[in-house]
Amino acid sequence: MTKAPIPGTLTRRSFTQLLGASALIVPATARRVLAQDAETIRIGFVGPRSGPLGVFGDGDPFLVEHFNRTQADGIEIGGRRYGVQIVLADTQSDPVRGSLVTRDLITGDAPDLVITASTPETVNPVADACEAAGVPCLSTTAPWESFYFGRGARPGEPSPFRWTYHFCFGTGNFVTLYDDQWRKVETNRKVGILAPNDADGNAIRMGLLPALEAAGWELFDPGAYENGSSDFSHHINAFKDAGVEIVNAFPFPPDFPVFWRQAAQQGLAQRVKVMQMAKAGLFAAELESMGSLGYGLHAGAYWHPVFPFRSDAVGLDNAEIAQGFEAATGKQWNQQVGATASLLDAAVAALKSSGAPKDKAAVAQALSTLRCDTAVGPIDFTSGPVANCCETHLVGVQWNHASEGPWEYKLDVVSNADLPAVPLTAEMTAYHLGG
């Protein structure tokens, strides 16, 4: 096993304080000026910066600040030099508001490109608003099946989308990841499924569960639950009755601690050897809220500081992204900060390859054939898996107790079957209640 140290954390707290997200939004008086400036490219960036999904947006001010520094001299496209302006909009973690603020952004700021990230509840309504308005949109951090089929595309039929494009992991990546990661500890191969009644849950049941069963895992799905549930006794009792030793959960981040505390109180956590989280378990703050219950939990990672890539858009490699984020915010790095850097990488690459960044049709065409390097690795829209979508990759990770440094937890890479270029940083161990 190849091991690599997790990059060190910067401890200096005198790092230049970043502007708040609200300060990065262009004021209305400036918008009218920009709207008349043919030499300025406007990128509308819609995301959850408050509400239950707000943690996904923690890195946005840091990244936009570095993007602005790196792109301060503008970008040259087709023999002309363009300034680049990012305009932020907050969905407040509400899909309805996400659609509304996107429409307001399009009407008021006339962006040449809209970008968005972080769960189908954000990505899908933003993409739908852009598709309806004829504005090119690029998104990430939602399984591609949720983006594609969750918005009305049908298997085997031509894509119904002209303006909206998405890059992210999907069912196949989860199957590769889980089949490798779960084999690293001895279990009875019985897996309990905790999936909500939402776009992610529907995509999981349609694609992931049949594929896991085909790979030889015995699944027990007690049915969908509603996001925000306060009682998971039905699922916990079903898992106990089935004798599962692996639980695979896809909850909103605030819902997982509720489930796992109840699992410990009702005797399930004592039996589980692999507690695999997706959607939840991405952020250290979630684990810290659970204390010792969080030690040893398993997850997948779509970005990590040891990914051997860099972000040209923000001018940093992945280790520097993590270190800079921690120094700037006083918070431990999280996966989304790197994924959002990759979104900025792909946006700049698409604008450059369009040859005409103020021509929306040209930008959409550039997205459809985009191939470029990003902070999460290479992306290639010419390779599918379906039109309008490009697949990225995952590694398996485990939250362990940090023996040194300023943070309570460290996130170790324990499986890389889906992305062999990423080095392992620890051996995977079975979950033991309390660490």
C-alpha cells in the first residue's frame, strides 16, 4: 500500500481576511454598468450559502477571492481580452428559492454562464431555470443520474437538454468504490439502505441498489423516509432484524447525527462494522457534533487534499487549497472547497474554448465537447456516460481520531479502486462504537 501524509494545516490566523459572500455580490448600480460592458464576462454562481446545506458554500468566498486575484488581468479569448466578474446568489438551501434567484440573476445581471453546485436540491432547479431561459449552465456535486434522469431525461432517448451540463460521480463509481471498500473488513455482506424520498434516493434505488446486488451484496431497504425526520426507529429495527453489518446511508447532513445517535441508543451501532455515509459525512463539523460516535465512520470523497491535481482557475494546487481555506476561515478543509475549485476550472476552460464567451450558443457548444484538467482531475464531456454529463471519480475515506494538529478528526484515504492516481493514507478498519 502506498501511503502519503495528509498535507499539514496552516496555523497562522493572520491570513488576510476574506470578503463575506454578500460583499462579493455586485451592487445594483454596478450591474447596469457591467451590463453595457462587452469586454466583461459575467459568471452567475448560484449555491447554498445558508440553511441546512449552507456548509457546502463555506469555501465560496475564499475561492472567489483567489479566482479574482488569479484572473485579475482577465482572460484572452479569440484575440480579445475579457475581464471576468462572478455574481453570487444564495439559494438558502431551498429548491424553490434556487429557481427564483436564478431567474432573477438571469433577468437582472444577464450572465454569460451560470455555475452551480451541491446536491440535486440545488443543481436541478438552477439548471431547469437556465434551460428554460436559454442560458448555458455548468454544475457539479450531485450524482449525474440525479441531474439527468431526475430532470426528465429518459434512458435510450436523446437528451432533452441544450443549455445545461454537469460533471460528477455516478452509480458506477459508487459500485466500484463500495465493492472495494467493503471488502477491506470481514462482514456477512448484509447491507442496510437508508435512502430518503428525494432525487438522490430515487436515483439510488433505480441504479445503485440493483448494481450492488449484482455484485453480490445482500441489501435490505425498509423504504424511503422524509428529509428532516426525527425518528428512524423503523429503519433501525429493520436493520437489526436483518442482521446487517453494513449500513449505507444517503441523508441530508443534519439528519445523519439524528439517525446515528438513535442507532447507538437502540443497539444497532454496536453491530455495524461499516457505516458508509454519502451526502452526509462530508464535513468535519458533522463528526464533531457526534463526539466519539463519529470515530471510524466511513464515506466516499470526491475531493481530498492528496488528489494529485491543481486548480488553474484559483492558482493553487490541492494541498494549497486545503491549507489556504483553513488559514482563511479557521475551519477544517472540506471536500466541497476542492470540488467548487474544479467548477471554476471547467467554467474558465469552457469560456476559452468557446472562442466567443458573450455568445451563449457558442458557450453551450463548448461545454458539450469540453475536455480539461481540474482540481478533481480530468473531465471529458465527449466520453459520456450520457449527453450533457461527464463522470468524475471517488475514493473511499474513513474519519479517524487525529493524534496531532488542531483538529479532532482526520479524513484518511482507505480505498482508491475508482481513482488509482490518489495515494492511500491509511488502512481501513471496522467501525467500533466510541472509537
